[in-house]
Amino acid sequence: MTVELQKLNNIRTLRAMARDFSTDVLEDILEKVRIVTEEKREEQQAQAEVLAEREEKINLILSLMEEDGLDPSLLMEATGGKGSGTKRAARPAKYRFTDTNGEVKTWTGQGRTPKPIAQALEQGKSLEDFLI
């Protein structure tokens, strides 16, 4: 929560701040807060309706599958199990090097070049020298 919101959320601080404003200004601020609150409520209600509609569609599809005697897990098998939340397989290591502690480590060739390899490249070696 930002400092401004903390001040607005604390009644003592809010009263102290309100001393500097006229009633008209405070009522104008109150109306703006009501508008923002109503917009937030409408936004949350719209999101809830979208989720409810989605859930209704899922239940309809599941009931149709059950009527036809199909198991929902067959759908996942048919698509290769590729759904949201699945990770791609880790890339195999292409290079092997020894770090400053004497430990043998590997690198896929993606991302930042490890320091030992970068230092060796500066000294004239090539990546082929590190191939597995």
C-alpha cells in the first residue's frame, strides 16, 4: 500500500488532512471516491460473470462428454497433454567447463556465457574446445 493510501486509510491522519479543506472540497472528493468504488465493483462483477460463463461452458462440455461415454482424460491424451502450465523439456547441455572452484559444470549455450568460458574465449579459445 502506498503512503497516500495509508494516510487515507487512517482516520486520525484523514481528519488532520481534512482540516485544511472546505466542506465543498471534501464532498467533491467523496463523490470521486464513490465513482471509483462503483467502477471497481462493476469491474469485479464483470470478471465474476466471465468466470461463471467459463465454468458453465466447462460443465456443459463435461456433461456432453459423459453422455457420450467419453472420459475427460482422453481429451488430454489426444492433445498430447499440452495444456496450460506444462513446461518444455530442459535443453541438453552442449558445453562442459571447469569453474573457479574446480567443479566441472555444463552449459546449454543459451543465456549469459559462464565466466570461465568467456575468459577462455578472450584468451583465444573457441566454443568448440568446450563441446561435450
